[in-house]
Amino acid sequence: MLDWALLGGAAALAGALNAVAGGGSFLTLPALAMVGVPLVSANATGTAALLPGYLAGAWAMRRELSGPMSPSLLRLAVLSVLGGAAGAVLLLSTSNQAFARIVPWLLLAATLLFAIGPGLVRRRAADTKPRGPWLADLGIVAVAVYGGYFNGGLGILLLAVLGALGHTDMGRMNGIKNFVSAILTLIAVLLYAASGAIVWSHALWMALFATLGGYGGGTLARRLRPDVLRGFVVLTGLAMTAAFLYKAH
């Protein structure tokens, strides 16, 4: 019962954080590891649990994707599938022992990215120098590979890449971010499921609470200061990094 309560609580808080600031995977991965799920499977299961939130976010911002854009939606979808699939295959090819050594550094990198994210996005968006289509494709695929392998800090990374590619409309950028996140996470979860890496009882339980948390977080978003929430996520990420480093040694 304590395990189920831990997973439900972590998922609810993760869903709320994703709704207002991001960083939910900083909680789902450690919670699953604490109840004994091997790390590769924990990463896959936590990603599956948060998938409904990505899909809902993409649907909610579908209007921001209307009209012509570069890259096109079809091109973004193809790039997201290719990158997400490559990242998922890379994760499934990683042993639990190797992933245990990699996780603290992934968490640390994602936490630092989350901390400097707003400034990075603004700086990238201010750079209006045109980029070639091949560079745009490479940037989206690279982020999708990262997202298929490890979801932490994915949203900030996508926004930074979109800003670097010349996007300046934050509404459109968030719409693209949600679309790409949903597509790459969906293909990654399908591959995780095909390999048997997902603990479905945990994933479904956490998805329920993440959805409830996302609804509650969206409701509270108007009343909470973004900088306070961001600070909480950064502190959580640093604490999880320290815990995994300690465990690894």
C-alpha cells in the first residue's frame, strides 16, 4: 500500500508540475526506482504514465498549429517518429547497470537546462539569423532522440531549439513543442511496450493520478508564481541527482 501511495502521489505531483512548469519526470523515475522497478523499465514506465498528458497538451494547443509553418506538421511528425524511435531503441539497448551510471548526469543536465531554460529560450528567439532546412531537421531529430531516451527537460530543450531555428511566437512554439513531444513519446512508448519494458500496473495507476494532478495544476497555475515553481523543480532535480549519485557509488 505504501508503494502504491508513493507512486500515486509522485504521479499527481508530476502531472501538476508538467501542467505549469514541466519537470514531472524528475519525480516519476525516482518513485518507480524506490519501489524496486529496474531503472530502464522505470524510465519507460514513467514515460508511459505521462503520455496522456502530452497527448492532451497537443490537442489543447491544436489551434496554434493552424496555418503554414516551417518545418511543416507532416515533416515534424516524421522527424519526431524517427528521433523518438531511435532514442527508445537506444534506451532498450542500455543495461540497467550502465543506465544507473548515466541517470545522475542526465538528471543533472536536465535540471541545469531547466534552470537556465527561460533565458536560453529568449536568447535563441532573439537570434533571427535564418537557418537551413537541414539544420532544422537535425535539431528536431536530436531533441527527439533525447526525448525517446530520457524525457527530463524535453520541453525546455524543444523551445530552445525552436527559438534557435527562428521561431518567435511563443504560442506557436508551445504548440509545436507539445505536438513534437506527443509524437515522439507515443512512438517511444509503443517500442517500450513491444519490448516488455513497461510495468503496466504501475503505468496505468500513475497515469490516472498524473491526469488528476495535471488538471489540478492547470487550475492552480494562475495563482502560483512561475519562478517559485521553477525553483521547486530545480531543487527537486538536484536532490534526485544527489540521491542517484550516492546510490551509484
